[in-house]
Amino acid sequence: MSHRELDDMLGTKWRKPRFVPNPYLRWTLTVGFIAYLIAAYMTIDVNWARVYEGLDRGAQFVLAFTKPDFVSRAGDIWSGLLESVVMTVAASVVGILISIPIGLGAARNIAPMPIYLICRGIVAISRALQEIIVAILLVAIFGFGPLAGFLTLSFATIGFLSKLLAEDIESMDKVQAEAIRASGARWMQWINYGVQPQVMPRLVGLSMYRIDINFRESAILGLVGAGGIGATLNTAFDRYEYDTAAAILLLIIGIVMALEYLSGIIRARVQ
Amino acid sequence: MLRLKKLVKTYKTGDQALKSIDLDVPKGQVLALIGPSGAGKSTMIRCINRLVEPTSGEILLDDVDLSKLGSGALRKARREMGMIFQEYALVERLTVMENVLSGRLGYVGFWRSFLRKYPQSDVDEAFRLLDRVGLLHMADKRADELSGGQRQRVGICRALIQNPKLLLVDEPTASLDPKTSRQIMRLITELCQERGLAAIINIHDVALAQMFVPRVVGLRFGEIVYDGLPTGLTPDKLTEIYGEEDWEATIEKVDDEDEIEAAE
């Protein structure tokens, strides 16, 4: 019987089954997508004369990187950087501390349904609101300065870290945690012994990554008045002091790279 | 000492994993639970310490019905039952010592366990157990640095440090080579004898079960189809448990191996 079927199949071509089996649907989708893409590009309106004028300013800006001016605004740069670092560290610590319980609550495999829904709700709100929007709102409430920036970054950290922590907990090895539960451990002991060791490297890695993001964000938040190095950068642009702006950008790049290097070392150690 | 009465487990999908199991395990008896994959062996063991919630029936451990306990009382009851797992289930990023001491979690408070400040008596017992299984020198190694056999020994220590009355052993040798498998089985049965512990050992290696335990229970489709001496497992019985196969080789091999064992 099975040989009969085999004989029919021998010599016939074989190919991987299509992702969309229906050929009409497949071609409609393909052609539709390409048509949409062409139409979309055609709506982008480029003013070439304006681009030509702008090239000059762009070149100036790029050239400024060859002679960055760290000196003439050294005081402003220094106080801006300091403010950014303070904002970053404070917001990261507060954000991470709040993220951990919310992350536990947002993991389906360890949290009961009502708590899960509340925590996922918090995560969703935090992730839906972009930093700049939150910062504009908080600047309106608390006035210009680093307090608004600090609160914005803490809020953003919660959405980011809780979500990723929860996902890591959801994909942990169930049996290791089960073994701890079987010993008669309390809930807190179960988290401490069965769950925490499994997610710790990722938690540390994500936290380092978030510190890195928070520092970069702190440079942006200054543009809407939330303090930090961004405020200094904004001023430099407003005054067409591209050499000072270049100096600030170089410092930001340097610090981000240093943080990246540091986080690499730390992550390797906690593996 | 352990008594299952009409134990039933029906999963949400409607699968009946256990159909009215009745089983009596006297104090100090080691029994092997055999049966094909999906027969409900794992479910049965997990129902006893309620890692899986039974649907109905009674689980009497020294006349306490475990199936009706609230969460606090259940934690206390779980201390009486040590569990040993198929893939060892050690917490890989913790040290050997932390893994062994985690067996005491039911006895110590949160802060003690969080700060790893266990009572000296627990620490001494952990050292004693590690020495008994020959792993004292590994105490501060991380669990993921150990070989399979070593990990399972740590798993055994973790179960024993609970000072249990009963061991629940889920496929202890499934991921081990034949020689290590025997060493582990021998270790478990010896330790049970030394401490007068009862044990239920899930195992799919019939020959291995016959070699080490005095009582075999066969499970098929969630029902007990054999309960008796290991020598009573005739080809007919094995066919009843597992389905049609040529069993002569399996059974003969046992005898051969016993002779080799004796010659060693």
C-alpha cells in the first residue's frame, strides 16, 4: 500500500510549501505591496534647491567636528554633563527598583490574573507614551529643569525593563523553579532561589543597557526644557556654535561608548 | 504511610491522566513505577506533593489528607516529601551548597535564606550529605559546572536534607549513561534503606527497576495494571503494560547483568 504511494511520488519535484498557499492571494499581496511602495515614494516631495543650499550648512557642521571647541563654553558643558549624569543615575536606580516588582507581576507564569493585568497595563501605558511627550507634560507641571527629566526617564525605564524582565521570567526553566517549590519554600524564597538566579544575568544586562539609553535620552530631553546636556546642546545650535555642539556630541559619543564597554565587562561577569 | 484513594487527575484538555488510583506504600518501602510515556507516572508523583493539583480523591500521608491542605499547611507537608527530578532540576546558577541548602527552605525564614545564613546544624548536615555522595570537594562549585551524575547526586542531597519521610523520584536516570544510572539507583536505594525512607521511583528502564527495587507498580493509561514483585514481570505482563513487543531480550538481559554485577 505505502509502496504504491511511494511509486507515485518518486521522480516528482519537491519544494518547500509556500507561506501563503493560495496563488491569487499571494500575487495580489506582492503586487499590491510594490504598488503601494512606489506610490509612497512618489508622495515624498523633495525641494532640490533647498537641499543644495543646506549642503553648505551641513558641511560646516561636519567640518566643526575637525575643530571641536571644548573650551569657550567649558563651564556650561561641564554643568550640563553633570546634570545629565545625575539625572541618568537617579532615574535608572529608581526606575529599575520599581521595574522589578512590576516585572514579576507582569509575568504570566508567576502572577495571578488581576495582578498580571494591572502590571501589564502599567507597562503598556509607559511604553505607549514616548519620552518627549512625557517630558513636555512633566515640564509643564514641574517647570524647566532636571526634575522633569528625572521623572520622565524613571517612567520610561519602568516600561522598558518591566516588559523585558517579565518576558525573561516567562521563558525561564520551569523545573528549576518547581524543584524549589517542592521543598516547601515560601513565595519570596521561591522567587529568590528558583527565579532570580535564572533571570539575574539578563536583568543586569538590561539595566546596563537602560542606563546607556537613559544617558542618550537625557541629551534629547534638554531640547524640550527638561535639563541636562541637551539644554546646553540646544543653546549651542541656536547660537550656530557648531564647534561647541560638536564638542558636546563627541563627549556624548565617548560616554556612551564607555558605558557600552563597561556593560560588556559586567555582563560577562554575571553570566 | 502513604495512601492514595481514588486519585483522579483530569487535565483541562479533557485528558484523563489518572483514573482512580488506589495505592498503599508502607513505611520504608521503595517501589518502582513503570509504564510507557504518557501513562501518568509523572502526573501521579506530582499529584502527591501537589505540584499538579489532583482533580479528586485523597492523598493520605500519615493520615493527613494532602489534597485538602491550605497553602501554609501544604508547605509544611511538602517538607516531608523530598523530590528528585529527571533533568536534575538544580538551579544552575547557584552553587552546589546553595542547591543542597535550598532543601531547608521550608524550615528557615526568608531573611535567613536570602542572606544565606543557615543554622550551623543545616550546614553541617549539608556537608555530611555531600561527603556521603562523594562531592564534598565540589561544595562551592556552580551547579552548571557538574556532570550529569554529579548533578543528580546533588539533587539527592537536596531531597534528603529536607529530612523527608518519603522520596518522590521522577525518572532519576533518564538523562544518564547506563553505568551512572546504576550508581544513582544504587545510591538512592541504599540511602532509603539507611534512613528508613519510603520512595516512589518513576522509571522507564524495566531492567534497572528489577535490579534495585522489591516492588513494581505498572501504570497504563492512568490505571494500575500490575502491582507485585519484580520477578513477576513476565513477557505477558510487560505486554499488558507497554503493548506488543519481544520482551525476552529485556528480561534475559537482567539476569546477565546481575551476574556481571556479582562478578565485579
